[in-house]
Amino acid sequence: MIAGISLYEILTITSILFFVGVYGFITRKNLISVLISIELILNASVVNFVAINKYLYPNALQGVVFSIFIIAVAAAETVLAVSIIINLYRQISSVEVKDTEIMKY
Amino acid sequence: MNLSFTILIPLIPLSVFLILGILSQEIKPAVSGYIGVFGLFVSTILSYFTAYQYFFVFGKLEGVYQTFTQKTVWMNFTDTLHIDMGVLIDPISVMMLIVVSTISLMVHIYSRGYMKGDDGYTRFFSYLSLFTFSMYGLVLATNLFQIYIFWELVGVSSFLLIGHYYTKPSAVAAAKKAFIVTRFADLGFLIGILIIGFYTSTYDFETLNNPEGSAILNWASGSFMGLSILTWALILIFIGGAGKSAMFPLHIWLSDAMEGPTPVSALIHAATMVVAGVYLVARLFPMYYFVEDGFALNVVAFVGAFSSLFAAVIAVTQTDIKRVLAFSTMSQLGYMMLALGVSGYDGHEGVGYMASMFHLFTHAMFKALLFLGAGSVIHAVHSNFLKDMGGLRKYMPITNITFLIAALAIAGVPPFAGFWSKDEILVAAFEHNKLIYFIGIFVAGLTAFYMFRIYFGIFWGKETKYKHAPHESPVSMTFPLMVLAFLSIVVGFIPFSEFITADKAGFEAHLNYPLAAAAVGVGLIGVGLAYLFYKKENDLAERFSEAFGSFYVWTFHKFYFDEIYLFITKKILFQRVSWPIAKFDKKYVDGTMEGIGNKTVFISHKIKGLQSGKFQDYAFALVSGVVVLALVFIYFLNY
């Protein structure tokens, strides 16, 4: 328990974080920025897990463990994404989203 | 007696066909000729062995020839109605085996000389084998459907062989014509088969032909337009037979079929395939005779008699020797049909049936001989037309003698084969129907006349100057001529009535001297007239044809039947019926289908921009979808 801060305030913050991430994912022009936006979305959910675990089930640990899993998966995913972006850069010399539409119709 | 070996008789030509057909590029022409002749030789030996065994060793039981069948069920419809495949051995099928084997073997040997140097030599021999296989199958068929299958197969091989010179447009047209006309007739055959299957629940010849069987006894069970259903079925089947046997009015294909090589004309269009129609009626003879007191049989008799007269009249005026022979074939086939039509069933009553089969047998020999002789002449002078021939007796002695023997045989001069069989036919007609008898005897005179017209025209008559002196054909061609000439002399002495009769019991046939004398007299008058007209060059024939005036012109153009058929098909059927239907099909049936396809393509073009390739667009669509769904669930569905 953190004094003076209720669950609703934390959930509000994470919601803002989540939608900022979504907004960034949709609008950013650079693939790296898109990747960072994905990280924001993931972090929002991690904070949610921890907070809900802490406030609603203080004696359980599943939420905390899950957040560690998510961080690990996010790290792996970032590695994968960055390697894809590097390969893409070697092919088309660009990391702009608008240059990646060669697979359309 | 185990008859399983008879299945080999058709199977050997089939395997020869497959070998020659598949390996046609690898086999040298000379070798393929030997393979074809050898395969058929084995089949011929087996056929003769079967015939000997059947007629003299085991076929008879208490004086009646038995029917032997071996078959397996091929397609099963109901308990009683099924299609079998197998072989049926009875007097007429064995007799047909002999005819097909003998003629086919002679034609194979002859073709080795006649077709020498031809590009399609191997192809020709493979098709000959295919034809022989199909004909054997037709002859040995145990039921209506099997006979129908092989019936179509002989049609196909006839089509292939008529169109052997496929670079020649007239040959292609003739092949198509033969195929289409006979297919049209076979439609009747098929409907007849289906009706019989529906009303009698069997296709099997033995069951159908049993005079005490339910099929024949219950003929009156259904009627349509005043006739029994079975009579209609038999008439429809006869239409199929008439198409194959070139009976009026389905005769138009036979004279055009002469575009094929001459050995083909001898084998298919004189001796074997065209008698399939006669064979079919003979095969179902008890049905024809007993159903509705032989109404369908009377139809057969009159169609046969009319065709025989009609063709004989046309044959007198034709100038292409092969076409004269073609019309002569048609006329003789009419003879066989009318003999069947006037036949009875028991004992001596069945003389017409016996005479028909006898005439089929003898006719096969001498007509094949005539065609092969004509082929020998054509081979020597490179023309089909009488005007290019004359005085050939000095150059081609063997062909001359053999052709003369065949002509005497067909003219009915004793003791040659045609005399005996024709005499029996006339006896049968005389006892049954005087009108048919007089038609028959008139046709006999005409036959003698036109046959000696071409004989004198080819071998005597004017002395034609040839660019290259014609010479006698090689031994491979004259050998079959001599064999067939020998057969044309002796086969008449076979006591046919002891072997092949309607009730299979055998009877004593006697020569009816007054009738025989009349027939011979008419024949000799015909020969004499031809002698006067054509032996020496003179203008008697021209004066006569002018005296007949427009009748001669009509006859020369075969009574304009080709033109009538062309008018009906091209002007009426194609323009008034087929053309509008084709238009409707193109515009509406095809149009609907194509319209659906085109619309799909059009819509796809419009909406393909949705797949932009930008993943952020997809993500936006996903998120907005989630938002919209969330709003719907929260505010409208009150979750």
C-alpha cells in the first residue's frame, strides 16, 4: 500500500500510458519510435498487473511473477524487432514506415 | 466343352492394335504388316477351330444346335437388369466369326501390297486390328448393351479408316458424314434398348429370344399409338440397324465412305460392318417374329425391299466403280433384310432366315472380292472412273478372271455362290409376299446388268491409251483375289439349311426349279443387255439414257438425297433452330456467368486499396473496431 494513492489513480495513469502507446503505434513515422510505443503499451500492462496484485490480493504473488514474464518477453520481442528493422534497413536503406508497404495488394 | 479360349479371338486383334498403336513410331512398316497379318491369322485359326468344334462335335443336342454363353456381370442395376460382358456361341455368331476372320485376313494380306509406301501404313494396320476386334466383340455379344458398345466401336473404327487420308477434305467430310449419320441412327437403337430394358427387365439375348419367355409372351402389356411398346422398341432398334446397314433413308453415308482406302471398303463397307444391321435383326429374330405377329418384321421386309430396288437403280447410272459397288452392297443388304422380313420360324417356314444368313455369307465373299478386284484396277490405272478404263483384260489377267467370277456370283449364275443364296431368298419371298418377290427378281436383273456394265467397262470396251502401261498387281494382292474367287465358287455348295435356321433345328432345302430358272433367266437377260451395251464401244447406252430423260438425271444424282439432307440440316436445322439456341446460350447463359465474374473483379478493384501494406492502417482499424465495439457493449447492450 502506498499512502494517499488509491488503485483508481494508478489505473488512470496506466490507461493514459496505454493510449499514449496506442496513439504512438498508429501515428509515429519511424519504426524505432513504433517499437518504443509498443514498450509503453507493455509497461502499462505491467504496472496494472503489479498494482492490481498489490491492492486486491496482497498475499498473492502471481501478478508480480507475471510482470517479470512480460518484461522478459518484451526484451526478446525487442531483440527480434530490432533485428528485423536492421535487415530492413540493409534492404531499403530506410527505417520509415511509409517505405515498408511493398507487400500491399 | 470349355469355350473360354474363344475370348482370345477378339483379344488378339486388340493387343495387336495396342502394340501397333503405341509403338507406331518405332516399328518399321514392313514389320507392322507382318504383326497385323500374323495376329489375325491366329484369330482365324481359332475361329475355324471353334466353328468345326461347334458344328460337328459338340454343338448339337437331339438335332438342335445349342447356345453356349460365358459371361460375367459388368454393371448391376437390379437383380434381373444387369449388363454382362461375355461371349455367346450359337450358329449365327459362329458363322459371322468365319466371315469376319476370312475377309479380314484376306484384306490384311491384300493391304500389305495395296498400302505399300503409304505414310500411315502402321496406323492403317492398327486401325484394321481395332476394327476386327470390335467386329468380333459385336458378333460374340451376349446382350443388347454389349452389342451396342461394340456397335459404336465399329463405328469409330470405320470413321478412322474412312478418314485415313485425312489431308484430303473429301475424305474428312465423308468420315464425318458416316459417323454422324450412323450416330443419328444409333440414337434410335439406344432408345429401343432402354425401352426393352424398362419393359422386360433384361438385356440378355437368351432370355429375350426365348419364344416361351415372358418378354415375348407379354408383348401386349403396354401400347403406344396403337402398337405394342415392344414393337416400337424393335422398330427403333431396326433404325439403328438400318443406319449401319445403309437402308433407305439412312443410306447417304455409304457411297461417300468410298473415300477410304479400297481394302477398307472391302472389309468394312461390303463384307462385315454393314451387315451388322442384318445381324442385329437376325440376333433378335424370335422377338421380331413373335411380338405383335411380326409387325416390326414387316417393316424390315418393306424397308429392305425398297432399299434394294432404290440402290440397284442408282447403281446402274454411277460412273465411279467403287460407288457402283457401294450401291450394289446397299442393294444386297436390302435383299438380306427382306429375306429376314419374309421369314417364318419353324422348320421349312424359316427358309428366309436361313437364306438371309446364307446370302450374308456368300455376299461377304464375292463382294469383298469385287472390291479388292476394283482396288487392284484402281491401283493399276490410278483412277476410280469408268471413262479412264477399258481393255484391261490383256494387262491384268488374274484380276480379270477373279472379277468375272465375282460378277457371275453376284448376278446369280449357277453354280457360283450367289445363285444358291439368292434363289433361297426368292423362294422365301415368293411364299410370303408376291410384291416383294417381284421387286426381288427385278433387282436380280438390275444387279446382273450393272455388275456386267462395270465388268465390260473395265476389262473390255474401248481401248484406252494409258500413259504408263498398267500391269498386274503383286502377289500379295492377287493371292487374296484367288482365295476369295475360289470361295465364291464353292461356298454355295455348303448345305446351309442344316446349320443355320431360325429354330436352330435344321431342315432339307430343295432347289425350286421354276423359281430358280426365272431368277437365272432374269440374271442372264441383265448380263446380255450389258453385253450388248458395253462389250464393244457403241452409243447404245447413251441413246438409252437420253430416252429416259429426266429420270436418268435424277438417278445419276442419287435422287438428290444428299441435297435434300443438306437443305434440311443447313437451311432449316442450323439456321432456324441451332443458331437461335446458340445465340441464347452465348448471350444469357454464358452472359450470366461471365457477368458474375466480371462484377467480382470490378468490386475487388474498388476495394483493394484497403490492403495498403501500411501496418499502422491495420492497427488503426483494429483499435477503432475495439473502441466501437466497446461503446456498443457499454451503452447499447448495457453490459
